Amino acid sequence: MGALPEVIVLLEHEPVYTQGRRGGRDHVLTELSAPVVDTDRGGDVTFHGPGQLVVWPILRLRERGIGIAAYVRGLEEAAMQTALELGLKPERVSGRPGVWLGNRKLASVGVRLQSGVSRHGLALNCDVELSWFDGIRACGIDRATTTSLTAELGRTVTVSECVPLVRDALATVFGLRLSPVQCLGEEQ
């Protein structure tokens, strides 16, 4: 039996809130109009849905010599490179994982490693309806808001526009040689 193949899954979710291992339901502030699903990733409660690019790299990090902190920073770096490419100046905030524009969170990171293999990853807000975040304290962080590329740039930035940017940034950051595959529903 061969080694587990490395794969990067890029997708949009139907509306769902996910609750990581660190969070408690006390960060769900109101009745929500989408289900809340418990997950084994790190982090707290967040939203996934249309207009948001969810990135799940399944990489053999142990074999690559990449620890969890470097993996998280690499995911952040890929989102930051994407935002820079589109004309924004993103930043990291000490003690707050993810990608930020001032006090506005543009991308969330929630990861898990199992037997040296990464699971879960990054959520980049492209053109997501930001009102989905109103009913939660996203990632358990007080006094912060959630933003999107569309809100920041004043033009529609689609998930489709961001896919090649994020894909190429991940390849650069993690030293990957990617092979294209056809996705379900994608034209050839």
C-alpha cells in the first residue's frame, strides 16, 4: 500500500457553524439560522458558507518537517499573499490566529494534526454575507469584527477569483508541486 496522497481541497460550504475543541456554546450569542456542528479542529466557533473559500490541505507535515505552529503560519501566509495580490495590506495579530486588517478578521485558521497529517485549515472570506457572523463571537474574540475581500475592496471578489491565488500561494509557502484535478460540476 502506497503513502497517503497529499491533497488540497478548496470548497464552499452550505451555511454551517462549526465549533472547535477550544470553544464553548457561550460564544453563540443568538438563535442561529444554520446548524452548529462540533468538530475536532482547534479553535472556537465560526461560520462557513457561500462566498467563503474553505481550504483543507491534507499534507504529511511530519515528513515535511513542518510543526503545527509553522503550519498555522503557512496557512496565514497563503491568505496574506492572496490579500496582498488583490491590493490589501493584511497582518497577523499576536495571540489571534488568522489574518487581520486592523481589528477586522479576514481569514480564520483552525487545524488538527493526526499522525503527522494535517486536517482542517483555512477559511478566507471572499464575498460572504457578513451578517452570518452577527450571531456568534467569531473565534471567541471580543471587540473584533469579521470582514471580507469584497467589503474591503469595494468590489465583488468571488471564491472563483481567489482559488488560483490561494492555490499558488499554498504551493509557494509549503513547497508543493500541484497537479490539477477536475472538480465535480467544473467544466473541462
